[in-house]
Amino acid sequence: MSLSAETVQTTPYEGQKPGTSGLRKKVKVFVQPNYTENFVQATLSANGAALAGSTLVVGGDGRYYCKEAAELIVRIAAANGVSKLLVGQNGILSTPAVSSLIRHNKALGGIVLTASHNPGGPENDFGIKFNCENGGPAPDAFTNSIHKLTTEIKEYKLVRGLQIDIAKVGVSNFDIAGKPFTVNVIDSVADYLRLMEEIFDMGKLKEFVSGKVTGKPLKMRIDAMNGVTGPYVKEIFLKSLGASESCVVHTTPLPDFGGLHPDPNLTYAKDLVDTVAQGDYDIGAAFDGDGDRNMIIGHKAFFVTPSDSLAVIAHYLEAIPYFQKNGVQGFARSMPTASAVDLVGKKLGKEVFEVPTGWKYFGNLMDAGRLCLCGEESFGTGSNHIREKDGIWAVLAWISVMQHTGKGIEDILKQHWSTYGRNYFTRYDYEECASDPCNEMMDTMEKTITAAGFVGKSFSSGGKSYKVKEADNFSYTDPVDKSVATKQGLRIVFEDGSRIVVRLSGTGSSGATVRLYIDSYEKENVLGQASVMLKPLIDIALEISQLPKFTGRNAPTVIT
């Protein structure tokens, strides 16, 4: 079938600058005339000459407007010289699955339709981000190019008559002005399942889950939160590992996530926490909307901080066949993440990197062969098998550690702390605050902590004293390409290793989200209650930042 492209005149929209994970706005913003078209055209154009004849992957988390946007992208890509698209059935692909497909098919990149852990539905959030040929999020230089193009755009290209039913798996071939164009609607899970079977010993894990060796089946509670991981959970945990149907919940991707807020933390995954707290399960896990984040809890809802999760997996990498085969390179964490993994890296003699928030900063290190495991305190954990964080991978890694050690999650953590000490950690989120006062707060605090005399100053609260060792607005020079990222968050490091970090998040769709991070290391007192252990430093952080004054909030929206 021969079709032709047309050029549509348009004008720029303000505010199409991608954040740390693409462009996120309310659905009502994206459905404005030409809004999505402009951003997609700019994203494609940012690829330059490489776009012609290329292969791209398209998919998303199934939230409201996902299917419509995917079909629109097909028509715009066809008009821009793309040769082939791999599209998830019904527009469904987890973010880790997109990364895997890009790498496995040597694609130019992928367009991911997600607002991650943000709420979905017609009144809530949508997002678009581009992943490059290594499978990872586009670096700053690329997203800056996208933004520049959105400010200058005058037209976009479209094959208006191209119709494709992305609900049906299969290959459709078209002739676009004499050039072939193929749309391959693919099973959303198959490629990702193949990858997990290469990484883990699924047969051994199935025996462990069934209780064939231990005599006691592993009792799991896996919550997909009505996000994209539902089909993956059913295929991997039910079919591959043989868990019972009662072990998994909320496995149908829904446009509004069934009213759930698909953010796997103690606040928004409360149903999971309350259920596991009753004592009937050995492990509980939840995933976010697009499947890259995870939360792990043990028997009676024993909470594993993301920082500890990263450190424990690092310590037990020999439990995972992928690392037995490919070796262990360095580790990395985002700057706000507690430094627990640093201690593991030091003991194992591995490089440890501290990078800005945003998974894209891990990609260069992985591609250079210097990094194999990394994580963020925002419930993201992953390895160099792809270039995204990976929620399901993290849960399979934990089950592998449990099988390897023969221990429950709480005992694994307590043994880890007895070896390395404990990083007590918490994060306070103040969501949808007024932007101007928050920017003023950051400016005021930066002046305070960088002023002469601040280093060396002591602060006291609750019978504890902390002396400032260093304070700055974190900047990062990539050791591979020497690119520089500045103004990545205000941090105060004390002489005992404790830290205060304050930053504005780039993942919200409206207003400003202020994140306050508190990290305190204890070598001996490892079994205390985190909220009690951290309260003195929290009070000091609120005093230095003047956060209640500038935000008008007396309490955070979320505590993790």
C-alpha cells in the first residue's frame, strides 16, 4: 500500500524541556493541538542523519493516552524516513523491556511513553522520553538538542492515512513515497523473558520457590500496582517460577492504574505493606507504573531501603549466573543515595562512582566496562544487562540471594550490617510546592553552606553534634567523556560521614517537588529505629534549609 507524507505547519509551545526522565506534563497539556506532534518531531529530528532507514522501539506503561500517542508516533516516524518500528502490543512495553529491545535489535533508539511513578488518568500525568542506541536514557546533550528544536519548530511530518491496529501482534509493510516502512507489533514480554532466562538460573529459582529443596515453599506477594509489569509478573513469577495465582495482585495494566498511585514505597504501596505485615509472606515486592522501580520487604513487612538493597546485591553477586559468566566490574550510586554500597566496593576492591540523579549518568560507565551494578535511593536498582533500572530484575536478584544464603530478608540485612555497619537513611518529599519560593530556598541555602566559615561549623540536636566537613552544590565530571553536570543538589557532609542533601526533583509534572535526604552511618549501633536515629539530623536539616518557611509545609507528603 503506497502512502505519502505531508508537512503540517505548527508553532512552538513553551516548556518542552525534558527533565531527568523525559518530558512529563498533565494529559490535558499533551492533547493540545500539535503539542505531542511537536515534541515527537523534535525528538526524531534530534537524531539527525542517523534517523533515515533506522529501527526504533515504541512502547509505554499503558497509562491514559499511551495507545493514542503510540499510533501517532507510528504516523510521524513513517513520514520521517524511519524504516522499521518495533511496537509493543497495545502500546505496552516496560521501560526495562524497551532498553532490552533496543540493544537486542541494534535499534537507533526507542520512544518510551511513561510518566513512571506519577499518577495516571485523564486528569493526571503523561510523559515521553527517548532512549538512545545503548538502550539508556538520552544524555543531556541530546535532550538539550530536543529542547532547542522545540523552541524553533515550524512544521512536522505526518503520514495521515497510515492506520495500524497495535492490538494485534504481527508485521505490517507499507510503501511511503517509494520507501519501505515496516511496523512489527510484538509480544510485550517475550524478549524480556528471554533476557531474564539468560541472567538467572530459573530452574534453580523455581525449585526454591516450590520448596522442593527446602521443604518450604517461598511465600511471595508481588504487586504490579495495575502498571505495565502485570503481564511480566504473570509470565515470570507464575509460569516460569511456578508461584500460585494468590501470590500476585493488580496485574492488569489500567489507564488510571485503577486509582492507585504506582509508586512503590511505604506510602503508596500501603496495601502490600499491610498485607505482608500480617506475617504470611517471606517476601513482598511492588513495581511502579513503567516497571523500572521496585520496593522489597521481608517477613512481617521488614523494609529494605533501596540503598541497602543495592549493597546487599553487590555483596552477593556470585549468586547470579550472569555475573559468574561476565565478571564483576565497578559499582555506582546516585549522589543522594546512602553510601552503603561504597563499603562493599571498598571490601571487594571495586571502583565506586557517585553520579547525579538520573539513570542516564550510569550508561557511559557501563559502556566503558567500568560498571556492572548501580542504584538510586528512589527505588531503582539495575545492572549492565540493560541501560535502565529494572524492577523485576531486582526482585529476581533478591530471590537468588535468598536461595543462595538460605536466609530470610531480615536475617540477610542484619548479617550485612554486622559486617559493614549500617547507613540509616530517610527521604522526605514535599510534592507540588510553589516553584518560586522553592527556588529562593535553594538559592538561600546554597549561599549559606558555601559561605566562609560554614565548613568547620558544628550543629547540635537531640544530644548529638555534627561538625561540617564539606558543603557544596554537587557537580559531576563524567570520567569517560569528561562532560560536566552542575547544580545537582545541595549537600552537607559531616565529619562522621553523615550527610544532608536537598534537591528539586525533575520528575514531577507540575509545581516543584523538594526532596530532603538524610544519611547517617553507624558502625556498631545497627539495630536502632531509623526514625529515632535520624531525628537529630532531620531537625538540623530543617533548620539549615528553612524548608518549612519556604514551602509552607509542616510535614512532607511522603516519607521513605
